[in-house]
Amino acid sequence: MIRFQGFVSVACFLFYLACKMGAAAAAGDGSNGTVAPTHYSVRIGAVLDSNSFMGAMIDVCISMAHWDFYATHADYRTRLDIHRKYAHNDFHMTSAVLELIKNEEVHSILGPQTWTEGKLVTELGGKAHVPVISFTDRGGSLSYTPSPYFIRPAPNDLDQAKAFASICQGFEWHEAVVLYQDTNYATRFLSMLNKAFQDADIQLAHAVAISKLAEDRHIMNELKKLKKMQTRVFLVHMNAVLGSRLFLLAKKADMMSEGYAWLVTDSLGNSLNSIDSAAIECMEGVLGLRTHVPKTKNLDNFRNRWKKNMLLMKPESTGRELNVYGLWAYDTVWALAMAVETIGPVNPVFLDINNSKSGSDMFGVQISQIGPKLLRELQTITFQGLTGEFYLIDGQLKASSLEIFNVFETGDKTIGYWTPDQGIMPKLSSSTRQSYSTSIKELKTIIWPGDSVKQPKGVAIQKLRVGVPKKYGFTEFVNVPDNLPNQTKITGYSLDIFRAVMAQLNFSVDCEIIPFTNESGFGNGTYNDLLHNVGKAFDIAVGDITILADRAGYVDFTLPYSESGTVLVVKNKKGKDMWSFVKPFRWDLWLTIISTCIFIGIVLRLLEHRENEKSDSAETNNQKFGFLFWFPISILAFPEKNMVASHWSRFVLVVWLLMAYIMMQSYTANLSAIFTVDQLDFRFSNDYYIGIQKGSFTKDFLVDRLHVNESKIKEYSTIEEYHYAMNKGSENGGIDAIFDEIPYMKLFLDRYDSDYKIVGTTFRTDGFGFAFPLKSPLVVNFSRAILSVTEDENMNAIEQRNFGPKYSPFNQSDSVNKQSPSLTTFDFGGLFIIVASALLFALFCSETSVGQKLTERVRYYHHRCSIFLSFRGNEPKVNSTANPDRSGDSSSEKEQGPDDSDRLNLDDSSGPGAPARESEQRNADISATDGQANETESEQRDIAVSARQISS
């Protein structure tokens, strides 16, 4: 043993000496044999935990990076001078950082390694303008007051939170529990995870903080509490040390068995190869995320060299594999070396720390002159490192791919990948998909806890205890027999919907239907009492349970499976009425029409009496009296007969026909409306009693929102009781209206369709739903299944099976028309004014002397205009055919052409009857001439009379 230790010490010394000699050789220029250095050193600090594998691994990676970089870039004029400090706890590490900044005047610090020490170290770096670079710590990057001098060459944790949300979506887990290490960083990561879960509609059911100093007993108690919950998806966010302890205890608590799902973040996933085999065996079936590192020959070569160097430099830490934290440390040293070289040689004077009093602070540190330049250059450097592309964005590595791995008994395997742009995919490819995917169907086979290949449901359901109400009315929804032999006898619409929903779930679960009854078999309370027992005696409540806001305070409802709304049902009073034909017009309008007919008859009688006096026929008094009543109506019945002789009578009849046409059209339209739309004027008042269902929330709705007097509300249980009370009416101890939910009222109307109807506004409610305990993960599953059932074709079959084959799914509600169904005289007042004015005008012109004079004047001017128009129309014809000469004879009579002579000869037919025909023709001409003369004399006589009247 002594020889072996001596050998290791000698080997380490030789390796260190070789590094120094190589650096010196690379620094010299060999010209003229001078020994003056041609490179400039920039001091860099490193704080490492020598007692941990992580510290030893990073220490070796830093040394190898320094050696490899300057072996490759021997011509660079600058060199990194790395000053190491080793510490074993947070206090020592903070002191080491302060010493490096204050005494050794470093311009950048590599570290810290743990979460708890990062905040103070970051503050020190910000005070001194010294970039602090951490490969494992998240504290500075996610602090509430982020420091620009904190750099974490690792991907952003927000991408990891989104990746876990995608995984939960892919496996259809709608709820998860988080166990995290009690640090500031983990708390802030939890808020990021919660935001990603909310965006993916996943509930963060519970979160458990565990300190790294917690005893096993405390951790076991927390696990036992989680075991009692329904959620079976657990996400662990801890470092390798605490995470190993947790899974060892979870194995003892039988929580690594079939049905459980465990996820781990990259804090544990990146360090999986540093966990001992006993913990790995307990983690079988775990899914996790870790940074994807592309496989290259350069990486394989580095791994082999690292193993050899670890054996030489850190023999006590051998036996474990290199992880991504060491690779990030290697790439970071290269980035620092490039940044220093970009800054260029600096005069040693400018390497001094500013000693001005204004630069001092409570820690006694002073401001670095190189730190800001170094920080600026680090943000612009891009190169291809061991982990892929090294490019910092806001102090963190550019987003990269994440591996989804599965732990089995002897190790782990990659089953897929996640990228920020494309989501979950089975393999990485250069081609890009157009859409983001959360599908896990193409992932490799997964071994789940308990050595099972069956995907966990995400919830633990041994048997659902289903509570149903005991109803005495409307049993079409829930029917619980009095003597219940088994639960299969519980039927109804709500139970059929529930069984159809259970068939739609993507997992199977047994259920026990339990009536909510007391020891006597009667109902054990109201619906609110039933809901208060959800989470205690029942796991779910099924029935015609209305979704209400106040109920949502102590249970979670699924989406509704029925129509929503509360309506008012009243008795249909249009029924049997033998006098329906008189309803279109009110009594005053009927009386006005009758009076108008009599008045028109009187006017016509007065207008026609002169013509009747000239008639040879003699009318009896009864005929004259009947003329007053039936003449206007007979005109409508026999329009083709010429029943009047006076011009003014015809004028009156035209006005009467116009009025009659309007009245007939209005009568027909209003009568049709009365027969097709039953209009009823109903409103809540003290004269009405309203019926509701016993135990329903509608009573509070009427009293609180519609302000109905509670004494005017009566409760009933069955459809028959509703019908009986409505038939009695309020005056006989019954009711005049029913106020209840649409599903009940549609069932009521389906049975008594012709007697009742829905009127008024539909008051909004949310319908019937199933009730679960608050924050139950089953709500989402059942809600989605309800959507599938209600949109399926079998929904009609379920309704008809429970409500009857004639049940209609359509809403039968009508609106209330508060206008009177009968038309009144006022509605036609303008028409009657026109008719009356026309009648009076006709009487005035016909029976008064002034009217007669006015009529004669109009007739005279009308006649003169007619003669004038006739004369103007015949004047051209007279000028062309009758031009009289001085003797008064027509020229056409004096001169006859050959054609005229021939025409006369043709007319003179020979034969024995010719003289007789000539005599007849002459007699006809004489008669026509006398008639024209008489007509002319009559016209002249009328004109003379008119002229005398006008002159008088």
C-alpha cells in the first residue's frame, strides 16, 4: 500500500512538472536565446469541492482544457493562470471566493458547484465586476435580481419545464406531484414548472420541499402522505446525493411498484452515472431528461484520456463516469482562453485592481478592469466544443436538445428526444416538422416501475364509490328501487350517461353505486348534503345534479351532459272556444264595422232615391229598410251586378270596398296568429302561485334573484303532482305556473304537450354534471369522455330509452307576447276617418244646393272640355274632305270621278228587290239624321241650363 501511494505521488508530480515545462516551451520564441516571456498571464480563480466526485471531475477537466488549448494554440500571446481553492462546505467556499477576489486579484471565477452558495458568490462577483461561471448552480441565473456577471454555460431551465409538460400531455397525465430540494433555485424552478403545466392544462397537485439535511424518517413520512393521494405521477428535482436517498426510501415505501410514474430533472439525470448501483437498482422504471451531447470521435478520445488522468490525479474518485458538467467546464476554459486572447496583451499596470475609495465596498473588494471586457467577449464567442455549439444567450447556453431516458436495473437507455421547436420525437433529424408534437407513440419501449410495460394511469383508483340520490319524482333521471337487490337495478338517464362515459375512458376502473339513503331506505338529505359527502363517503356523485357556483366551492364538476337553463311553464289556455272567430277584432271594432255598414246603407239610399223614383217598380217599406242593412254586404257578395245608378253611389262603394278589403286582410292575419301562436300575458305577482321541485335550488333562485314572495311558492315531487296542481289553479289551492329546469320541463311537456307550454325568458344555469372532490385528476378525464358521449349517435337512443320514443331534444320555449290578441277601433281609426269623410262629401254634393251647383259646374266644365277635345280631334278631317264653295255645296259633291261613278253603279244592283232595298236604306238614313238632331238639341238644352245656373 505504501509503495502504491508513493507511486501515485510521483506520477502526479511528474504530470504537473510536464504541464509546466510544456507551457514554458510553448511560451518561448527561441530567438537570440532570450528567456524573457512573450505571453501575458490573466489570473482566473476556481473553487472546487475536493471531497466530491463532481469537484474532482471538474478539476481534472479544467487541467485538461488548459493543457489542450495551449497545446493547440501555442502562438497565443496570453495565458490563463488558474488559481485553485478547495473547500468542503458553503462557508469555506464563500471565503475562498472572497480571498481569490480580494487577495489573489483574479478576474473570473469558475464555480460554485452547489445551489446554496451561489447567491452570495454571485453578489461578490457583481461587486468586483468579476464574472462568476457556474456549471451546476442555477441560483444566479434565476435570482429575483439577476447579476450580469453570472454566467451558466448550461441550457435554460424553462425549456426543461416545457419538456416535462409535453411528456405529461403525451402520456395523458393531468396531474403531478413535485418533490424538490429546499433551495431558492428549486423554488423558482417550481414556479416555472407550474406555468408550463398551466399552459398544457396540467395541474400541479402538490409540492414537497425536502432539505438536504432532512433525516430519513422525515422523508419517509412525506412519502407515506403522498401514497394516500390519488395522484401517481411524481417529478423529482434534486441533486444526485439527495435524490439517491429519496429513491431508496421510496423503494421501502413500496412506491416503486406498478402503477407509479417517476420523473427526474437533469439535476439528477445529468449525474446519473455518478450514483451508486444500489440507488440505480431502486430507480428502475424512472423517466428523466438530460442534456443531449452529440457523439463524436473527439468526445470519445477525450473520455479515454480523462479516465487515465483521473486515475493519475484523483485516484480516490475513480470508478465513475464523466458527465456533462465536466464537459461544460472543459468548453468554458476554452471560451475563457479565447476571450482573453481577443482582449489582447494588457500592460501589467492595467491588470491592477482599482484602489480608489469609491471602488471599495463592505467586503473590501475592488473593481476589476478586465472583468467587464472579459464578460463582453464571452457573450460573443462561438465555437464547436465537446458538448456541441458553445454560444451564450443572456448568460446561458443556446437551447439544445434534451434526451428522454429510461432507467433499468443495470443502467439507462435513451428512448427519445425533445426539442424546443418540434417537441417529442423518436430520433433527432436535420429535417424540421411543421407542428409541435407531444405524441409518445413512436418512443422506444419503456420499462415502468415494478418491471412493468403497462403505462401508469397517473391516478390510483381501486374502486370508485358512486353516490346517487334517492328520488321520488322524475325517476326517469335516477331510479333507485325501494328494495335494492343489487346496484344494476339502479337505472335512469343520468346512470346511462355515467356508464357510457365509463366506457369512453382510456383506463378501466371498477365502481360501486351507493344510494344516498338512511337506515330506513329513505333519502338521506338534499342534493347539497350529497355533495358534502363527496370525498368522504363517495368518490363521485352521479345524478341530476345542477352545476352551481356555490357548489363549486366544495366539489369539482365535470362538463354538463344535459341542456342548461331554467324556464317557466304555464297552462295553455287557447283550447276549446267556439267563439274564436270573433277574437281577431275587439267588441268596439265589431260595433264600429256594423255602424259603418248601416251608415253606408243610409248614404246609398239617399243617393239613389231620385233614381228609384224614376223607376217603374214600386218598393215596399220592408225592402227600403232592408236596403239600409244588406246593400253594402250584397255588393261584396255580388260585385258583378249593376246595383247603383248614381255616380256618387259608385264613389261611395269604391271607398267602402277599400275599407272592406283592408278589414278582411287584417282579420285573416290576426285570426291565423291566434290559432298558430298562443299568446299569454303572464307575470309574477301576488295573484299567482308558482310550483317548484321539492329540494331544488330554484326556490332560492326565485326568492333571491326574481324577488318572488316565498309564501307564493309551492313544492312538488312528481310530474303528476305538477299536473294536478296546475289543473286546480291558484284559486282552488293549486298553482298557475311551474318554474324548473329544462330537462324536467321537457319531460313534463312531452307527457302533457297540448295543455302546457314554456313562456318567457330562459334563465341561465349550467346543466347537470358529475361531482368529484376538489382538485381530483379524474375531472378532466370524465369531462372529455362526456363530450364524446353527448356528441355520439347513441345519445338519442339513451334519451328515448329513458324518456320515451316521442321525446324531442329540441327546446319548446316560446316568448311571451304582452299585447292584446284582438284588434281595436283605434288600430283602424285613420281608415274610418277617410271612409266617413268620403261619405259626407258624397251626401254634400248630392243633396245640398251648394253641392249640386258645384256638381253642375264640374259637369259643365267637363262637358266643354270633352267638346273641345272632340272638335280638335275632328278638325283635320273636315279640312281635307269638306271644303265648301261660295254656293255652300261641297266640292266633293260637285265633282265625281270615274271611280265614284263606278262605285255607285256597283251599288245599284239589278233585280226585282232593288227598289225595296233603296227605300229601306233611305228610311234608315232619315232615322239616323233625326236621332243626331235630337241629341244635338238635348245637348244644347243642357248647356243653356248650365249657363243660366252659372250666371245666376
